[in-house]
Amino acid sequence: MKYSFLFILGSLFFVVACSKKITQPSTPLARKNALDIKVDSVLQLMTLDEKVGQLNQYNGFWDITGPTPKEGQAAKKYEDLKKGLVGSMLNVKGVQDVRALQKIAVEQTRLKIPLLFGFDVIHGYKTISPIPLAEAASWDLQAIQKSAAIAAEEASAEGLNWTFAPMVDVARDARWGRVMEGAGEDPFLGSKIAVARVQGFQGNDLAATNTILACAKHFAGYGFAESGRDYNTVDVSENTLQNIIFPPFKAAVDAGVRTFMNSFNELNGIPATGNAYLQRDILKKEWNFDGFVVSDWGSINEMIAHGYAKDSKHAAEIAINAGSDMDMESSAYVDHLVALVKEGKVKESFIDDAARRILKVKFELGLFDDPYRYCNEQREQSTVGKPEFHEGVLDMAKKSIVLLKNDNDILPLKKSGQKIALIGALANDKTSPLGSWRIAAEDNTAVSVLEGLQKYSGNQLTFSKGADVAVGRTQFIWETKINTTDKTGFDEAIANAKQADVVIMVLGEHGLQSGEGRSRTDIDLPGVQQELLEAVYKVNPNIVLVLNNGRPLAIPWAAEKIPAILEGWQLGTQSGNAIAQVLYGDYNPSGKLPMSFPRNVGQLPLYYNYKNTGRPIMNESESVFWSHYIDEKNSPQFPFGHGLSYSKFEYSGFDVSSNAFAKGGSIRVSVNVKNTSNVIGKEVVQLYIRDLIASVTRPVKELKGFELIELQPNETKKVVFTINEKTIEFFTANRKWEAEAGDFKVFVGGSSVTQFEKDFQFKN
């Protein structure tokens, strides 16, 4: 059944009829104008209260299948919903509940404007993909887009039409728990992944019922929180803001993302929620973003604690004037904006602009044509958990695994004739691999590493826990409690290791040790796991260490001693199958690190695209007066872009087509890559540049291109990159993006520690 918008008032039939005459315009501009006419026709019929209502988002506040709330905050929210004073709901899922709330909005309110339903679909809905940081390690943009599309299809089948993802914050400090939710330390890779995830969630047609709105977050600077502590202060230069933090957000805008979320942090003294420079000057004016901005949870009222607003009313005034369009769960807008307009402290045009943006997105979703378009029970039953989804997340999981070390080719494992000891509580954990931010998934639904390995029956496999990682309650809203004392399982693990040909140890973080609010001062193996690793090593050093973690870890002892290390992240529903297939060589690992792994937490923040100081690397034996530590190397344990394969790749024939190019021109950079092994494999060929002298100092190396190639045994491919003005532009001392004439270096290799370099010039 189709529903024409605002059909209850006879005076609106003319508007509907007129809008239908232009539903099939011939050009994109005409289509845009037609949509704007529809939006404005609705806006003109709304009271100020109803406009403000569109700016109000509430969390699910009662059991919809139970009795109607009669008192307290839930009753107030229920009355607001019936009055048309709610524009969106979050954390309401399932067709039955979504339909019930939508029915109130479109059948009981005066104007019958449908609701948006938002949910944190971060890396899957019920069928869980790897955490986003792990997906970034694939460097496979098509796979990442497909992963987001799977999540969108499954979530939309349960009535949802909006996700609060992707998080596109660049992050350089692994202490910050939310690094698991982003794409790592690099703005170029982060920008490419932002586009892939936006396109995956939103598809080619927002009105299609298997797509959902994407939301680029957190605008801006959240990943640069001081000390890596969540919600902390951010104080960065305009240079860093423009050249490092902004690019993934701008890429998301260019990709058509329809919503933005501001961030909890302050930026240079102003909370992001109340920052007009970010939201009005940059996002809406300079970047021409025509979607809408939603606050983060309660962040409008949090400006009171920041010391920037005196009370909720003042906070509402600041936020709306700064360009924050929708209030997530503060009730500040719905409680105060009408009065603020009447007092002359807020322009009604700001309310109109925010409401118009939200209404436009609802039209784009097709909700005015059919507010129940996402509420198909039959589709819900046939879609959630489809086998194709499990195949998709398994493929994504395998592509996300990074082989960090493989001395003596201990991997892949032989498929028969070996005694294998599997050790570690995480190896038999079916919840932790789901990771953080998987709130629709059920506990105990991941395939464990033990289950994955048991499918290979040619070897004798024993399992021993060794020691628990987390103890106590580990539900979503609770912190995990780490086992720091109980070693009662050590003896069994050591006994099994003594009898084994190969030991596989699955160690790392519990899935809820990373994520929002889960910053760490130490990023080593938590609890007694390091002791367990060393105890097993004493009796059998032939160890494959499989890491399960949501952030880079500092593992200097393991990096030196353990012959094979596999970065297995938190890989989601199909985690154990993916890891087992890589361990046994049925899948050849091709992942590359999207974040540098430090030697020591004291190196943080750590990133490959650092800038030289006035005293860069010197000969340590000659002087102590240069930028370094006296107790540790400057370099990472495992650098950005690093990742091994069961194949061996040889780079040769590095060439640059010309040593100079001018405005409007370009040069080509080429390199030959040969698979010198007898194993089919994939390699991520990476291109970096350095601007040697510029109006503001530039990094020693910046990723500017990459290509994922597959090579047959003994096959050679020539990989060609193009460098033009766009490649070398940056935010200059002129306070604009431009390419400056000068001398450059170009580097090519299989990681940020590149093999080849050449010089070139740009002549303006």
C-alpha cells in the first residue's frame, strides 16, 4: 500500500497533486528542484513546534509490546511522539516495534510525518563482519563496500533506515579504544575506505529497501583526544585539521553521505557540538553538504560540563546556532528551541534549515510515499542471517588477516601428521570475536578458532585454556574485568605444549576491551597472558601466535621470540573459520596494517607520516642531541602497510616517465612485481610521496596510491600510478588547498618502509 505524504488534510491534496506532476523530471537539476518543492511545501504547513519536533531524536523508551507509559520521562516522550514532536528514534529494531512506532507518527500526529529509525550498525547487524580497523587491513575497497552493503540489507530488513557509521576519524594513538571503529592512521587510506563504506550502506538508491543512510562521524578531531583517553580534549593546529583530519570527511561528502555526526570532544576550546566553524563554515558552506548533522548521544547538554553552556537552554541555543541539526537524546531542542526563537536568541530560519534538511532525507528514503516500506515481516524472516551474508563476512574476515611474521615458513601448517596444541581462552570463545559495537548480535554466535581448526581432521589437536582473559560480567554496557591472578590452567597448557609439534596460541584482548570508553594505558597482552606465552615458549618455541585484538598491541617480546605471528583482530561471526583457513593455507593472507604497531606504549602517538624535526636521525654513537628516546628505537615494531604472504614478491623496474611536470600535466610511476613463489598470492603495491620544501612543513612520507593485485606463480605485473596536481596538493600557508611548485620524492614498495625512490619536480 502506498501513502501520499500529509494526506489527512484536505488543503494538502493540491500540494500532493502538484508534486506528483513532477515526480519524473528529466534532469538531475529538475529532480533536485522537485524534491525541494516537496520539502518546502511540507515545511510551510508546519508550526514552529512541529519543526522543532523534527530536530528531536529519542532513544527507545518503553517496551512497545507492553502497556503505554503513564508517568515519568517515558510518558513525556510518548506524548511528544503523539504530538509530532519527534523526528527520529534510535535503538528500536525489529519490524514489529518499528511499525508500531511509525504507526503513531503517521496515524496519530497532525501532519503524519514519518520517523527515521537509527541504530549503530557498525560492522554488521546480526551477521557480524570484522571490526572496521580489521576491514581496513584488507585494503580491499570492493570487499569493504560489500561488507557494508550486507549490513545495510540485514538491518533494513528489521525496519532500520539509518546507521551511525562509518567512523572516519583518523587516529594515531592505539590507547584510544575507538581505533577499532575506524580505518587507522592515514588520511588517504581512510578517505578511500570512507567512500567504500558510504557507498556500501547507501547503495545507488536511498529509496531502495535494502539500503540505509550512512553517517560520517565524528566531526571533528575525536581521534586526536589527548592521552588517547576517550571524550578528552583535542587541541590541534589548522594544518593538522585540514591535512590529516578533514580529508576522510570531505571524501564522505563527495561520496554523497546524507548525515554527519558531531563529536564529544572540544576542538581548540570549543565543543564540536557548538562549533560553528566546523558545522556551518566548513561542512555546510565550504563543502556544500546538504544532508543533516546529528549530535552524538547527549552531547548538546554535555556542553554544560565542558564549561561552555550554563544550562540546557543555553546549550540548545549554542548548538542550533552552530549548525547541529538534530538533538540525540538531550531533549534540549524540544524543551527550549521554541522559547529561544520567541526570545530572539535563535533565528527561525535556522530551525527551518535544520528541519528542511531532515525532511529532505526522509523524502529521499521514500518514507513519505510509504512510511512502512522497511516493515515487511516476510522479508525480515527471509533476510536476517542469510547464508550469503555468512559467506560474505567470511570472505571479508580472511582478507582482513595480516601475517606479521613467519620465520622459517612455519606457516601454513601441514594438514596431516602433526600434533597441534591449541592454547588460550580466546581460542574457544564464541562471543569475544564479535568485537565491540555489535549490539544487535547475540552472544555465543561466533565460530571459535577451536571450531574452525576442528574442521581439519588430519592432525591431532588438543585444546587447553591456559588462563582466562576476562572474568566477571562482559555485557555491552559493562567493562570487562581482566584476570591478573588465576594461573590454574598453566600446567595443562604446558603439558600439551610439550607433546606438540606446533603450538597455536590465541592471545589478545577480549572483544569488549576496545571500543567506546575503553582506553588503555598499557596495550600489551592483558592479564597473565604474557606469562603464559613465556611459560609455553620455554617448553616448545615452535609457536604460532594468533592475536585477537581491537587495536595495535605492544608485543616486543613476542616480536623477537615467536617465529610466526598472525594478526587475527576480532573478525566477527566467521572468525574461527577464517583464521583456520589461513593457518592451513587454504587462504593466502594478503592484509596490510592500517596502523603502526609500537614497540612500547611510550612511543604513542605513533604514525608513519611524521615530520622531520630540526634534529632528525643521527648516528647514535656520535651524539645524544637529536629527536629520539634513550631507551627505545623511534621506529614501530610493525610499520604501517606491513603484511606478509605465503607468496614471495620481488619488485623491479622502478621507473618515472619524466623527472618533471607542469600545471595541467602528470607523470607516470611504474614498477614490476613478480611472484617468485609457487603459491598464488595478492600484494598491495603502495606509492608514497614527499614534498621536500613547502610553505608549511610536510611529512617525510605520505601514501598517495595503492593497488591490490593478484599474481600467479612466477607471474609478473607492471603496476602504473599517475601523479598530477591533485596528488601533491595540500592545505598551504595560503590557507587553501593547492599544489606548490618544488622538488619531490616518490617511493614504491610493499609497506611504508619502501624499497625504491626517485626524484621529480612540479613546475607551476
